[in-house]
Amino acid sequence: MRALSTIQQYVAQYNMASFLNDDLLNRLQIFRFPAYSNIYIEMDQQHYLYFLVEGQVQCYHYHLNGRLAVIAISNPFSAIGDLEILTDRPVNSNVIATRSTIMLALDSLDVNRYGADDPRFLRFIIDELRDKMYKSDSIQTSHVLPVIDRLALYILAQPPHDDDGIVLPDKDTLASLLGTTPRHLNRVLRELVEAGAISAGYPLVKILNRTTIERLTR
């Protein structure tokens, strides 16, 4: 039996045939990005719709005062570039790989030719945009909460890495995402460690007492 290609393995792993028709499946490409390499640069024209299958990416922009604003951190599986792919608008933020990352991709011309009138594909795009909107609203709403509550919400939302542990982004990035400073983030992390909620160490953090963390989100 012929072995599946790497692309076919990812297609099967994430059931991508449920939202990509045969024309789109046959035009998938694979891209590998080293850690801290650019994927999109703000105001560039978008050439690909990406599907994150391994690694992690960060979406960010800079305020007029030069301050970094992290918008989102994405893990597999998610679409990257779904907002602008069916329009002629340039990319509206920067996206970088924060770890060694693998993505499948569709050329924008193929997306418009084979996906723009496909109800299954369009439903997938709508679902991706809706989920990102909910996450964005959750982050914005949580900014009225104390930082320790925001951090608890963030920790609970992350996919497990190993033995109920999660890998957090670098502290400058996480502080920006939570709307605080790295110094205050360190204090809050120390509070959770001293309360026995999480393990010491960074960036790999193990959840030791989920109940304590959940109590902070209520």
C-alpha cells in the first residue's frame, strides 16, 4: 500500500476533506516556518490562506505610540488569513511563527476560483471568523477583571501540552495579550504558584489545582 504524503496525513488528521472540495485539496501546499519568521506583514498583499497544523503563530500590531499589541495566539488547528482571503484588502496585522511551524496553504487565486462559491468552504470560513470574534470579545471583556483572573482564563483556554501542562508564550507577549506589564505578570504568576494552582517554571507550566484556577474565573 502506498504511504500517504505528509499533506495527506495532515488532511486526514484534521478532517480537512469535510470543508475542502477535491479541487482545493489537490492544490494544497506545505510550508515550514522557523521560529520567529514572518508569515504576514501588515499592509502586504495576501497570497495564501494558511492552515496551522503544527507549531504556534502570533498576530500583533503596533499602536501609534509604538507599543506592541498582541491580538491573538493561535495553535493547531486554525485558519490563518481567513479575514482578507476573499477580498482585495491588504493584511491588517503582522503574523509571526513563535515556534517551528508547519502550515498547509492555498493560493489566493485557487481559493477564489474553487472556494468562493462552495457552501462547505464558506461555512468553514464563517465558523473560523466567528470563533476568533468570540475569543477577541472574551479578551476585551476580561480586561475589566484583575490580571490574575485574566491569566486564569488564558491558562484554562490553552490546549494541554503534556501531563496537564501548557506552554506559555514569552512574558512580553503574554503581558501584552493580558493588558499588563511583564513585572506585574511575574507577580501574578508567583501568586498562582504560591497558591498551589500551577507549577513553578516558565514557559512550561503544569496545572496542579484546576479548581483554584477555575474559582478565579467566576
